[in-house]
Amino acid sequence: MIARATLAIAAWIALAGAALAQGAGDYPAGPVKIIVPFAAGGATDVVARIFADALSARWGGKSIIVESRPGAGTVVGTNAIAKAQPDGYTLGMIVGSFSINAAVSSKLPYDSEKDFTPIGMIAMQEMALVANKSFPPNTIPELVAYAKASPQPLQFTSPGPRGAGHLAGELLKQRAGIDMEHISYTGAVPAFTDVMAGRVPMIFDVWHSAKRYVDSGDVKLIAGIGAARLKDRPEVPTVNETYPGFDIVASQALVGPAGIPRPILDKLAADTRAVVLSQDFAERTRSLGIEPRAMTPDELAAWTHNEIVRWRKIVEAAHLQME
């Protein structure tokens, strides 16, 4: 009896697996949702919508819905991805704060490396340090000298706490040996408003967001904060040229909940890669200062792990806590 039951179970599993593999060829049979852990209108939302349009076209016009789930430094939206059914119909975008939150907190409602299925990198964006136009320093060496001479901590801001911009300031503070204080905002617009008004002297943000304020003369560019100089400002030195190894970029990657069946994952990964490497996607993103970047699921998993390790060292040195 037990042997018969075991054989029946094995047969059921085999049939289910065959059906699933067959079903992957029909995927997606209905609308697919991409959760973005930010309010609509930000850089990640823009990338998600460009990507969704291109992926929908590749799927013959199948519906892809971009849903904003902001809150708690991206934890709300990210948790919604982790808790979704692993059927390929709920996906999500993760950004730099995904790795930073994992480095900062031991009490997240999800496991950052076990509760997700990596699908592929979508894009990376250059980042920069810009300042109020009346801020005395114009270069990183001048800024460091100014901070060391100041009796008060040098204030800076970013679009939100525990994001790549916030941690960029903490890393500069550590590398330069200066005293700096992060002023928290809940988005890039209010942060830039106060930088332009002189209430906070400088901000770390993606170049895509900062560039228009630099072009209008409302703020000035101090430095790029990636390894290489900004592509459209090659005359401006980077922080990396003063402090080698300083390399921070913004990223957007596609993931799903853990347990997405392999046939569906393989299709998602292949189609994601095809979109990201397409000329149309490149033209639409590069015009915004956003660089397409493709990775396989395994490459994205390794990259995310390494980012968590890197940020954890910075977070521990900065004594940052989320709880």
C-alpha cells in the first residue's frame, strides 16, 4: 500500500512538473505586475515603465502593470515582492537600498538572499555630488579642507535615508576623515528644493536627477562619485581620483519571489536580457543618462551578495541602525 502511494505521488509530481514545463511556453497567460518600491515619477519608476513597455512589446502586447509601493526605505514594496505567489505574475524592481537595508537591519520582514529569485539587472545610473551654488568649495579637496576647518559637522542630504546617496556621504566621511551629518528627506524634489535654498549645502543623487538643476544653474557639480568621470562632464574629476576605490552607482534590477519555476525563470531571464540589450531600450534610457546593464540570474545573485558585504562594512563603520 505504501509503495503504491509512493508511486502515485511520484507520478503526480512528474505530471505536475510536465504540466508546468508545458505551461511555461504559454507564459504569460495574463497580466504581469512589476512592483516599484518608490512613489511614481522617480528614476526607478521611469526605468520600470520603459522596461515594461519594451517587455510587453516583446510579448506581443501582453499587459504589464507597474505598481508603486513606497514606504520604509523601500522595505514595504520589497516585502510585497517577497510575499507574492512565485508564479511569475508578480515581479519587482530592487535598487541599491535593497543591499543597504540588508546590511543595516537584522529585522527585515524578509531574507534578502533567500526570499527572492534574481532575474536580471536592468540598468545602472551615474551618481554625483552637487551643491548650492554659493557653497564655497568647488572640488573634493576643497570640500575636505572646508569640512576640516568647520567647527560644525558639514551637512549633506540625499533623496532618502539608507539609500546609495546617504551611504555615499558616509563613505566620504570615513575616507576623508571629516565630520558630516545626513539630513533626511522623503524624496529628491524636497531635498533639491532645500539645497537650492541653501538650507542644506549639498546632495548626493543620481546624475539623471541632478543634471537638470546643474544645467539651469540652480546648483553646481562638485564631483561624480562613480569610478569613471561622468560621461557628459568629462572635465570634472571624481571622488575616486582623490580617494581611490570610491565607486558608487545607482542600480535597478528585476527580481521575483523565491520559488519561481525554472522554465518560467529561464523565459523571464532570456526576455529581460533581450530587452536590456536592445537598441530601442538603449536609446530610450541613455537619453535620460541611464545605462542599460544586463546580468544573468546567477550574476545578479553574486553581485547582490557582494554589495551587501560591501555596504555592511561601511554601515558598521558609520554605526548606522534602522531599528
